[in-house]
Amino acid sequence: MKNKWVNNWKLFFLISLPISAFMFVPLLSFESITGAEISEMISFSVRWAVPFIYLIIAISSLQILFPNAFTRWLMRNRKYIGLVFAVAMAWQGLFIFIMSYYFHDYYFSEVYYFRDEIEGSIGYIFLMVMVLTSFKFGSKMVSSSQWRIIHKTGVYFLWAYPFSVYWWSISYYGNALLIDYVFYWMGFLAFLLRIIAWGKANYEKESHENQLNKIMGMSLILIGLSMSFLSLYWQVMLTEYLTFFNWSSSFELWLPFWPFEPFLSLMIIGLGTMILTKNKIIKQALDDSSSISTQ
């Protein structure tokens, strides 16, 4: 994977130029294009973008779990893979602009939804800041800790948005396509890898393991995995429960992802993993506190 054509900027152009060519072709017949066709192009551009954000979420975990030449190559080129994602999302942004400007009535009658608008806008803000700070002139504007916060939070948010869309497609609407299932499971597995990698990094085998922690942790992981498969059957009941109070139902109108149903299975798996690995976490916390007290 050391060939110059599959590294750095050459890799970026090798992937982004064909994507851009596919996106540009429909615009050649712009005068005869319809709002519905632009809507299809929005979906089309997202489907190009989503695999790259899922890959970005998974890359560091793959390096921990499967250290080899390929995962090292992914780590070296993570920035450029991220920029490819940004290109695909830029095309989506262009199509959304065309839709809202030239097909105003269609957009607000068929496409527009306030919370989607909020989530999408936040995602684009994160994306623009992340792209800006991916270059030296931009990274100089923030400290190293601010850079990490921006990029980690941004990556999580940009993963969460498409993941939640595909989760709702298979868990609520009842007319999911094969591509919806593919992208849902890709997103789920990408984040699951992060949980597994975190668990591996924090796991320390004890000679006398706490069996209660082991049972609780494994039980929660199994519950989370079951929920990820069976969301179509529990979504309505749980959403009604989580939005029973007026304050919660009002949050649902404007707070991104609230009440977080798409992520509950992963949260439960993460909690189970934390319980399984709590011995080392507690030791680390005690070591940190003792080192602080001796300073």
C-alpha cells in the first residue's frame, strides 16, 4: 500500500474525481430536471458519502483490533478519506441549495422537516470547521485540545446523522430498501468496532474475576445486540414512553436525535463493555488520583 497513487492527495483525487463526475452528469440537463429528480440526487450523493464517514469512524478501531499493513495505510490516509467524504457532502449541499432555491414549493411540501434541517445544518457546520482545521493554516487557529474536540465531536455527529436516518427507515417506516439495511448495519458495525476496541484497550484479565460484573456485562451486551435486530418491534412503545412528558415531546421537535432511540442498542452494549472492563478503569482512576495527591 505504499504506491504513491493510493496515498495522500493522489488517493483523494483518485476517489473524489469519479464521484464528482457522477454528480455532475445530471446537471448537464438542468433545464429539464424536476424537483423529484433533484431529491433523488440528494439521496444519491448521500449514498456516496456515507461509507466514507463510517470508514473514518472505524479506522482507529481497526488499527487496534487488526494491526497490519492495510489498517496502517488507512490510518495514514484518514485525512484524505475524510476529505473525500467532504466532497460528496458538498455535492449534497449543492443539490439541497438547488432544491430549495429552484424548486421551493416541492422542497417545503415534500422534503423539509425542521429537525432534519437542524441536524443537517449542524452537520455541515462541523464539516466545514473540520475541513478548515485539517490544513495547517486552519489548525493554527485552534489549540490541540480544541482540535481534538472539534474533530472527535464532528465525526461522531456526522456518523450519527446518516445512521439515525437508516435506523428510522428500517425501524419505523416499514418500507425499507435493501440499501437502508446495508447502510444501517455498516454504521452499526463501524461504531461497534469502536466499543470493542475500547473494551480491548481497557480489559485486564483478573485471576479472580468478579462473576457478577461478567454476567451483568455480557447480559447487557446481548440485550443491546438483540435490540439492534428487533428495533421494528420495540421502537413505537419505547418512543411513546420516552416522549410521554411534554418537555420530552417538545425536545423531539428541535433537539437533534432526541430521545436517541437509534443509539440505545449501542449505548447498552457500551455500558455492558464498561462493566466487563471496570476493574482496569477503576485501577486507572485510583492511580490517577494517587499521582495527583502526591504532586
